[in-house]
Amino acid sequence: MSETVLLVGGGGREHAIARALEGSDCDLYACADNRNPGIARIAAGFETLDTTNTSAVRTYAEEVGATLAAIGPEAALQAGVADALAEAGVYPFGPSAEAARIETDKAYQRRFMREHDISGCPAFETFEDTEAACEYIDSSSTDLAVKPAGLTGGKGVKVIGDQVTKEGAKEYLREEGYERVVLEERFVGEEFTVQGLVANGSLRVTPAVQDHKRAYEGDEGPNTGGMGSYSDAGLELPFMSEDEYREAVGILDETVAALGDYTGVLYGQFMLTAEGVKVVEFNARFGDPEAMNTLPVMNTDFLDVLVAAREGDALPQLSFAPRATVCKYAVPEGYPEEPQGDTRITIDEESVARAGRATGQSSGEGSDEPRESVARAAAEGGEAQLFYASVDDREDGIYTTTSRAFAVVGIAGSIAEAETIAEDALSGATEGVRIRHDIGTEELVRSRIDHMSDLRGE
């Protein structure tokens, strides 16, 4: 039978999920805090609501007759949206609020790893008293990562010896007044992500992706929710080996086994060090931007994953087109510290469409081609895809919020080709936004390779 799927969330990650379901045997409905124009074009219905309001989400799911739900944002998971939908008889592909603590409570996450002897866990201490944490910083003979225990949208971590001094870290904690904080050993290496789809005890993994948290080119500036990311045509990234990728997957396997009854995405943020793969953090949902690297090249129908999860079956094996991807975000001026929201922007969708140079085909917004044709275009040559993120579609145009506005993903046979396509697609970017242009460039990727070579003593 045809399914009715409710998509919760209105960012770039959720637009990628919507596109992954487009053309599948389902009716798609969506709800989000903002009206994402890309999702609204795909969905049969779109409701603007607070996605942390579990009653509102449940009511809308019942109104549209949803049989399945895909939950994007971590705040909605923390609020218990998956629990509320399950109680209403709607199968949620997303963990319960309790299971989502693997992301939403970093102190719990580290204690969970230590209790279950999960590989890659750093030495750490947790604190509920700011001054006690500051004393620990003073007494530590090594650099530390300073992490608020709760959600901060990817912007809360400060690394001593990289982003801040000891004095700067203490000042940060005193100014912010976090109730709980985790202090842990600083890892030195290259970060990467492997996202896994989990249900019924099975884990299906996706290609590795490297996100870029720093706001400015050259990895300068404060952390953000992610300025962009890239993946290679295979499962691993250029600076890592197949064995190192498998080591990360092994850690996900250990974690899934320890979690027990877990459903949804398990996102492993790893650091590749000279001593092997270490865990930076786990998330309980697709990454943003990493979903935009992964889902466009996934051949497997995402709806089949959702249905198998609900039916208690093993998840289907995942298949990916052998294509590299480069994602670049356009963000409001001043992002992330003083973002200038509520600015009307114009996005040249035709320019994005023209950037798919190798085949002349693209799935930029406005394309009427089915998803299978889009996937074939990506597999055969080059393509550009546009993903709307935190924008608001009003009667008189599209406006920025104070978060990331939209992203473009280049897809091609190599990272270099994909980066060129992404840059071409962004050449007509509207005024009022900023882009980190170095993501996916040959120079930046080579610097990652050289960095790991130096750490390995090669």
C-alpha cells in the first residue's frame, strides 16, 4: 500500500530527506518552524508549527493520516516527538527522547561509552559547578575540549590550544553559565563523519564525510553548525585508509549493540589520530550538511528503509553511486556571532541547474524529472543540487533567518570536479549571504592528507 510520510523539520537536512522520498510510493507531508520552499514544493501539505511542541506535531500527523515519520532536528527528538508519534500509531524513524540522550546529553554520552567499554572514548570529567570546572582546567597538564552537556547547535565546543587559551576557556564558562559541562582530552587529527541507519538491531553505514565547522576560510573563526562538507567517490576520504573507515564502523557497531532498541540515524563524529579513530561525539539524526552529501548519491529507496524498520525487518543493504560530493552553505552576513536575519534574498535556480556541466542534467529546484533520472544523471556525469535551509518563504519572497540559508551540492566523479560544479552553481549567489569558498578545493583536501601524513610520521 502507499504510505503517508510526515517529515519533521525545515532545514537543508530535511530538504535532502524530502528529495530522497520524492518519486517513492508515498504521500509526503511536512511540518517545520519555518516554511522551507524546497520542501513545500515536494510535499502534498506543509504546516508551520513549533517542532518541539509534541502535541502540535502529533495532531498534524493524525490530520494527514501519517503512517511513517522521519524526524530531522535534534531538538524535536529531545522534546519527545518520536515518543508522541509512536503513541499516536505513527511509526517514527528517530529515537525516543531517552535514546536520543546519546546526543542531547554529552555527559551521559561519555558515561555510556565508558560503561559499555566502547572504543575511542577520551579521558573525561563532568562538572555541575563552573568554578570546579575552572579549577580542573588550571590543574590539567594537557589541552582540553570544553563541552556544554546540552544542545548548542554545533557551536558550543571550545578547544584549548586551538580556539582558546586556558584563561579564555574559563572566561567562556563563567560568561555562559552552563549548568553542566564536560571536560575531555583534546584529540589532534582530522575529523570525519560516518552516518548509520539503525533499526531492529541492524546497522547500515554511509560514505564518510568531512564537515567544516569553522566560519571562515582556512579554518578560522568560531564554530558554526557547519559551513559545508565533502565526500569522495568511495566510502573513505582521501586522508584515510579503508581499514580506518572500518575502524569507525566498528565503533558504530559497538554502540548500536550497547544501545539495544534504537531506531533512526546514529551519526558518528570521529577524529582520525595517529593512534587510530577516536569519538568526538554521537548524534541521533542525520548531519546537516552531511545528509546533503549522502542522500543524493544513495541508490537505495529511503522509503524502503523506513518500511523495513517499521515491519521489524533487517534494513536493506545500502547502495551508493560512485560519485564525490561537495556541499557549500550560504549563510547570512555576520553568521554565526551576529547574523543579519530577515533579509530578502534571491536565489538563481537556473544558475544552479546550468552548473551540472557533464550531462547537462540537474535536479535544481523546479526540475520535473523523477528521482531515478536524477540519480542516473549524478552517476553518469556532473550535477548540481540546491537545498533550501533556514529561510522563510513569504508572499513577497524568500527571507533569511539567523541561521544557514541554503546550500549547493556539486556531484561528480572526483572531489575536484564536484567542487568546481558547486562553485559555478554559487556564482550567482544573492547579496546578503556569505560562502566559505575553500571547502572541497584541491589545496584544502591536500592539506588534510599532509596533516595526517605528518601525524603518522610518514
